[in-house]
Amino acid sequence: MEILNILKEILMGLWETSGLYALVFDDPKKLIMIGISFVFMYLAIVKEFEPLLLLPISFGMFLSNLPAVLPEDMMYHAEFWAMEQNADWLFTVLHDGGLLDKLYLGVKLQIYPCLIFLGIGTMTDFGPLIANPKSFLLGAAAQGGIFFTFVVAALLGMSAAECGSIAIIGGADGPTAIYVSSKLLGSGADYDLNTGTIALAAYTYMALVPVIQPPIMKLLTTKKERAIKMPQLRQVSKTEKIIFPIVVTLVVALLVPSAGALVGMLMFGNLLKESGVCDRLVDTAGNALMNIVTIFLGISVGATTTADNILNWDFAKVIFLGVAAFCLGTACGLILAKIMNWITGGKLNPLIGSAGVSAVPMAARVSQKVGAQTDPTNFLLMHAMGPNVAGVIGSAVAAGVLLSVVAY
């Protein structure tokens, strides 16, 4: 009998210290989060919704919600990121943190977003924007959703930091949203939101660009406007392409210093490409480095999406305000494009205005697709790429403005 009691105690000890016991009895909400991570994996693999980032994010969510009985077994410690972030905090993360804690340092220190912008710069052709400088206006107009949402969020009683972090989702630029939220939200203990929830919403809407934009585009334009054919853009010289990133960096740094890091890395990557003398660096930044950083960024951001951060009304507000910001940004771009079409006597197709959001090159492709549905012989892609790449710069500048406003 005594042997049976000892055996029973051993088995009970094994059961109570198992991950399954912790998952079912300690925090059953983690089961919901694991289920949500499976849904995102399905969307990434089967539906191919932004798979390069959604799959790492969903697997990071999966890993951080797996049960761990002992603190040292955890890959991500949410309590570390609620601490005051000083030298002692950094030592704690490096000494006691799990793998995902250490990878997440690249997000909190704003390293990953800037490196992503470096890679984007090596893959971006600013030629259509240089050939048609009016595209800058469309890229700027499409950021209107950001500032409108900032005001709405403030009216809902959110802090300035939370308003800025939610509003930047309207730029449809994941790295920019991560950069702004990681700077503004600071210690997670001070706010109801965190960078992971902002990033999840931002990349969700980026993946849904082909679903969200077309109804707005058709609602705000007529069939006649959608059928407008635009003349071929002029050829841009190599000298212009080399001077452009230098001038943009200088102007942005002088006007909005807070945007200097993002725009500077974007333009540095583009200068490497256009110079024609740094092929090895361009290849590394646009391929190997970009892929490595994307993995680290996705899985570490996904790790922050714990049950406490997602299963609440605050995340519902992020989803609602985020889609409002994105829709308004699309509408602002379209409305200004309609005005410009009227000023030019019907020479500008308003559809390219919707590409002013920063989802490159997806938004430009949507403009092309909607235009081709009206007239299959209408080719708007290169014209739409102008506002699209202008939107990348515009979202970074908007980020700098938000950072300056909140800091002030």
C-alpha cells in the first residue's frame, strides 16, 4: 500500500508539473491564443496572406503561449517588458530572459525596422516618383487617415502614446508601425497596448489591401474616371536617381529629425542600388540581411501577443481604429487624385491616388487591377508606383511627426 501511495505521489507530481496541466488548469486562455496562432498559420500558408511575416508572427505567438511550469523554461517573459528599462533591466533580459526575450531587444531598440527599411531601399525604384513629382502630393494625402485617427483615438480617452501607435497603422507600413509603437509605448506597464498588438493589426491590414481598397476605389470614382489612360512616364537619368536619396534624406532630417533614422536607412539602401558600384552590399541588404531580420522581427513580435494583450477590448479598439485609419488614408488619396484630375482637365486617373498608402507594391497592383477591370488596355502600374513609393516616405515622415508631437 505504501508503495502505491509513493507511486501515486510521483505520478501526481509529474502531472502537476507538466505543461499540459499548466495549459488546462493554470491559464486556459492560452489554449485560445494557440488556436488563434493556428488560424494565422492557415492564413499565411493556405491563403498566402503576407506569409513572409504572418507565418513567423503566428509561430512566435504559438511559442510564447506554450505552457512552462518554471520561469527559466519560458521563451518570453511579459513581466520583463513591464519593468523600467534601464541598465539593470537590460542585464535581467540578457541574463534571465528566454530566446524570444533576447530577439525582441531588436524591436524595443528600434533596430529591426530600420534594417528592414535598408532592405526595402535596395529594392525600390524611385524613378516613377522622380518622373512625376506630383505623386508626392498623393503619397502625402494618403497619410490623412493617420492624423484623423489620432484625433479620434484621443476623443476616446486614449493617451497620446497610444493614439500615435494606433494611428500609424493607417500608413499600411508594418516596420514603421513597429518603430513608432516601440518608441511611444515604452514600458508595457504604463499602457494597455504593446508593440505586438500594433504590429499584428498593421500586418493584417497590409495583407487585406486587395480586399479593403477596391470597394472604396469604386465608390469614390466613376467608370469614366477609372478608364482614363495616362501618358507614358519620361525616362529618368541615373544622375537624378543618385541625387534623389541624398536630397530626400537632407530635407527630411532638416524638417522632421524624428523621421531621420527610417528615411535615412531607406535612402541609404536606395543609394547603394542606384550607385551601381555596391552590388555585393545591395545583394546582402536586399536578400540575406532582409530575410534574417524578417524572421527575427516576426517571431519576436509574435511572442508579445499573449492572451492578456489580445483577449480584451483594447485590442478590439486597435482593430477598429486601424481599419478606419487605413480606409480613410485610401479615401484621402483618391479624393486628392480626383481634384488633381479636375485641375489637369481629365489627364490623371484617380485610381492611382489609392496607392499613396505605403503597402508596396501591393497597393499599386490593386490600382492596376481595378483600372484593368474597367479597360483591359489601361496600364496604370508604373503611374501608381509613384504615389506608392511616395507613401513609403510619407508614412516615415508621418511617424516622425507623431513622435515629435507626443514628445512635445
